[in-house]
Amino acid sequence: MPPRHDLKPSSAATLSAGAGPAPADLLARLRARGDADPVTHVERVPARPGTPAPWPDWAPAGLRAAFARRGVVAPWRHQAEAADLAYAGTHVVVATGTASGKSLAYQLPALATLLADPRATVLYLAPTKALAADQVRAVADLELEGVRPACYDGDTPRAEREWIRRHSRFVLTNPDMLHHGILPGHAQWSGFLRRLAYVVVDECHTYRGVFGSHVAHVLRRLRRQCARYGRTPVFVLASATSGDPAAAAGRLTGLPVTAVTEDTSPRGGVTFALWEPPLLPVSAASPDDVDLAPVRRSALRETADLLADTVASGVRTLAFVRSRRGAEVVAANARRALDEAVPGLGDRVAAYRAGYLREERRELERALLHGDLLGLASTNALELGVDLVGLDAVLICGYPGTRASLWQQAGRAGRSGQEALAVLVARDDPLDTYLVHHPEAVFGAPVEATVLDPANPYVLGPQLACAAAEAPLTPADLELFGDGAKEAVDALVEAGALRQRPTGWYWRHRERPEVDLRGEDGAPVCVVEAATGRLLGTVDGGSSHFLLHAGAVYLHQGVSYVVDTLDLADGCALVHPEEPDWSTHARDVTSLSVVSVRSYVDAGPVGLFLGEVDVTSQVVSYQRRRIATGEVIDTRPLDLPARELRTVAVWFTLSPESLAAAGVDPADVPGALHAAEHAAIGLLPLMATCDRWDIGGLSTAVHPDTEAPTVFVYDGHPGGAGFAERAYGTASAWLRATRDAIAECACESGCPSCVQSPKCGNGNNPLSKADAVRVLDVVLANLPS
Ligand SMILES: [Zn+2]
Ligand SMILES: [Zn+2]
């Protein structure tokens, strides 16, 4: 790696917190180096004053006074708007930015109702215990008479549970507790449910995929029990900004939901730069490793340099890196560069480790806020304390997967009245490449939607079993549970789980059904530390072959382990703590057959399909790659059995004639389709919140079931999770983005930033970058948009 820049000691002499240069000057300094300008776009996100609204007439004076004591003199307009809708009985989702005050939007109608009706109750659901704990404090701080907010989760002592059921009127819990505890014990909760006015679903965008599909049915079960006790509570949901939040919330709850999306809270201005690390000169790439050779400067190196530069300029900077090891690499490289410039200056940079105690972490945050530390490299915004805001610069090393996470991270920058700098550094990944060349996808209207599929038979069947165990199912219930409910009930009767009587369907067993909200993808595999016998965690069966094969590097709460053995018969992987400087990447081989076609578009020489498929895949080897550079060390074989998956896929076919007419040589068709498949998988998270474990792909010049050149992209979970369906519904936009990401990558013949995949079972061979663009042009020319 060539030395890249000189840190100017003169700038280091002016070090003091907050005395740094203006964002535009700082950015100019950062980009004024090297031959090519790495900045692909600069967006000035202007400061916005808040738009307050009067308190709603129905908000009691006591409640207004309580909020005023907490510093809220008036709601912002979007809070008032959502609160008004909810108070009037309309199910509503507030989908606005981080720190826009979504909690007031549900606290206002919920607490006003609790004060007006001394019997009414509220149920609040959070995806994490920590968030529920924050919220219970926030409500308790209002000191409202008779509300008695309380958390009810797995940690709640038995002795307190009965008191909460009887006396709390604002119960905060999570979907797992609702599923395992509250709904099965609904008789004990009848008093609470009989008076339930509101159900608050916070951070509802986290309920996606298979988990989201399960939660959708847990909410339907809740609605059913409420109805049995004569209640129809109003749902108030809070979501990160996303594409079509009303539809996503509607799918989650099964109810018509109105969305409030205009954010009227104040925010500081941010200068936001999109940054693409430069391609390395060919000689710098290892000639032996054609497969996944790092041809771009690594995002970690680039981020470390930027961190050193900002710290040298006296700017308090937070760098977000996706892995703990990566965060340490960034911090270490930045420290080294700073110490070379000014001995001792490196001490002002630290890595923020998840393994640290809470007090140690708060101490690091305090040091950064006060300017004792100037740079911190951290893995995850959610682990950081809520007070750590108002930084001068935020560096984001690699797109964090969703727009919500991106803005959550960028939101740590900017003090009131002062501009801040945010930089997104692209990793070598097709989605990152697309985003830095398409600022509208980062700054424009969101298209990424939260998807889930309540009709998934692998979710619906078990959930109907749970519902029947809580109270016999009636024909009217089937409508509540939606498409496929009747078939699922028939299958449960057939399997002997339910008995049909004139009054409905009855659960036949003494024990309740055992259903895991996180999926039924094979029995979970336990991860056990060999030396101590300590259970570190579990991994679902479907992912275990990829994540827990012998030799795999396994991360648990930021600590790195290496797998010694994976015993599938015992469902157990033995590991030992070790922190190698490589990561592991499993590769599989896949075959696929079409079971049925659900929907299709006949577009002349091009066909687009959605349907059920059977996928057989086998993890056959894994690669070891250096963390700092991405360089491939070696590929090692594995001996694991094949796995079968019935799921949902989207696929497109092209006629051989149309490919020939577009100039694709028949010999290059496999490489063209394969390259298009990789990039299409990489770009799907643009349309639907998912990651690469959620989807898989297969391409072939002739598939026996389609008898044509075909690219398949399928959901990696039994029964599907909504990703392929979303891809089908947005096919032209999705494939347009795929085409652009490939065409806009400056590499010669394909790289990890466009068509190479770290997960490829074929060692990224064959791949034809130029022909992939031709293939997608043919598809886009024929497909109706
Ligand atoms: Zn490329
Ligand atoms: Zn591949």
C-alpha cells in the first residue's frame, strides 16, 4: 500500500474540540490528495427549523404541564397530526427520521386516554428490552397519577408479574413475551385486554422477513383475543423512514393504516459526501488471486486515513465500521498515521469495543464529547449512548444495509446551529457502488420497503396452531389470518394437530405448540466454548452450515471465536476464543427446480416469473480473507450434507435469439447471466430490507424447467419471506439499478464492487461484466416499467 498523505503538524497545533474547520473546508482538505477525486457527490442537507403545532384540544392540561416539565413546550406538527389521528381512532404509522420525536406521537394520545378514562390500558411493544426500558423511564418521568408504567419481559421477577397484570395501565413488552407469555396466558390478562385502548408498535420496520411474518400473526392473535374480550384497540406504529410505510404497517397489523411521513422536527445542517475509494494500479493487486482480487483501495484503509485527517484538523469524529475487528483496524491505522506526524497524537483515537463494560463505554463517549478524544471507531450506532450526538464529523465505512441505519449513524453529527460533515465510504460491493453513483437513492424519496409475508405457510401453520391453543379457531378467524389460512388449518387437521368440531377447530394436545418467532429453518445449533462448556448462543439450522463450519470465524457480542468442530447430529458447534486477522466466507453449490408459477409477465423475448421452487444447496468450501485488505489467503474444502429448501423465487428468462441480437456470444451467455445474477442479488436490498443471508441465486444458459437462459433469485427461508415477491413487483426499477451499478463501475472486467460475489459457489467463474449489461438491457427494453 503506497503512503498516501502527509499530516500537517501545523494543523495539529490548533487542536481543541470544536475549533475545527467548516465542513466544506474540511471536505476540500480531505479530497485534495491522490490523482482521482474520490468524491462522487456532495449533498448539502440544510438545517431545518422545527414547525411546532398547538397542543390538541383534547390533551389535558396536566399532561401538557408534565411534558413542559420535561422541556416539551409544544409538539411538532407531525407529532400532533399523528396523535390527532390516533385519538380519533385511526390506526396510524409515524415514519419520520431518527430523533424526530416519534414517542410523543404515541405517548400523547395514549396518556391522554389513560388520564381521561381511569380504567383504560395501553400495551407497548419494542423489538429490544433496552428500548422498552428507555420508554418506561420516559413515561415514569412524567409522574402521571395512576398510570403505573411497567416493563413485562423475561427479566421481570415472578413476584412482580401479578402486580403488573393487575395494576399497571401502561405495559411495555416485546413480541416474544406477547407470543410466549401474554397471549397463551390471556385469561390472566383478561382484565387488561378488556380495557385495552392502544397498542403501540415501536421501531416496526425491524419486523421484516420471516420474523416480521411471525410478528404479523402474533398481532393478529392479539387482535383476536381483544375482540373476544370486546375490545378493538387502536394501533399506533413508529417506523424509520421507508418506502410506503402505510402498506408495510398494514401488512404487519392486518389493518388499514394511515401514514404520517413529513418530519417537522428541527435538525442541524450536514454536508454529506459520497466517497468511492480509488482503483489500485493493476500491479498492486495480487496477480495470483484473480478470484476476488482487491482492485479497489479498501474502505477500511480509506476510512482510517480520513479519520487521521479529521483528527489532525482538530475535528471530533466518529467512524462507523461494520465489524469489531474492522473498527480496530481503522483505529490502529489512524493512530499510527497520527503518531508518525506528531508523536503522541495517536492517543487521541480509540476503538469502541462492544466487549467493554457499560461504564468504560460511557467514559469513552464522555472523552469524545469533551474533546479529550478526537476520534472513535465504533461498530454500531445502537450500542452508543444516546447522549453522544453533536459531533463535528461522522465517517461511515460501508453502507450499513438500510437507509434507516445510515441516517441513524449520520444523525450523530451536527450540533444545533453548526454544520457537520458526514462521509459514506463505499465498500467493494455492488450496492455501495450504486449508491455513491446515485445520490437520489440516498437523499431522495426512499424506495426501500420493509417486507414480510404473512401468507408463508411455514409461518401461518404454526401461528394458527398457537392461536387454536389459545382459543378454538372459528371460520371468522380465518379471515383475520388472511390468505392461505383455510389451507393451513386443513393441513393441521390432516396432521392431527387440530380437531374440527361444529363450533370450530380445537388444539388436540396438552402442551402448547412450540413456535420460534425467528423461524423454523431446521433445529438451532448451539455454539459452545469448548474449554469452559459455556453456551455462547444459537444459530438457526439454515445458517449454521455457512457460519459454524469447522474453521469459521464466529463473532459473538464483538468477541471473535474460531469453530473447532460442527456436530450436526448433536446440533452443537465447539469454538475457542481467537482473533485471527482473516475472516471466513463459506461457498455453496446449488440446484433448483420450479414447483409452480404464481404470476408472470410475458414480455416477448423476455419472461418474468414469481413462483415456488425447490432449492438444494450444499456448502462445499470456505475462503479465508485478510480483514484489512480483503486479499484471499486460501480456499479450504468442507464436507457438509446438502440441504433442501422449498421457497419463493423471482426469475427472468431471455430467448437465445434476443441475446445473440444484443451481441452476446453464445459462449459468453453463462458468464453474462452469472454476473447479472450476482449484481441483482447485491442490489435487492435497495428495494427491500434484507441482507445476503436472506437471498440466494442461480443462473444457467439453459434451465430444464424454463428451457431458456434464466436467472433465479430466491428467498433463503422456507416458504419465502417476501423478498422475491418485492423483487418481482419492482422488477424494472430493481434491474435498472442492477444494470447501472455494473455499467458505472470503473473496473475493466468485473470486481467485487460490481459483479463478483464473496458468496459465490463457483469461485466467481465464469463472469462477463460487459455482457451482463447487454443481458439487462434486453430485459429492460422488453419489460413494461
Ligand atoms: Zn467493477
Ligand atoms: Zn456465483
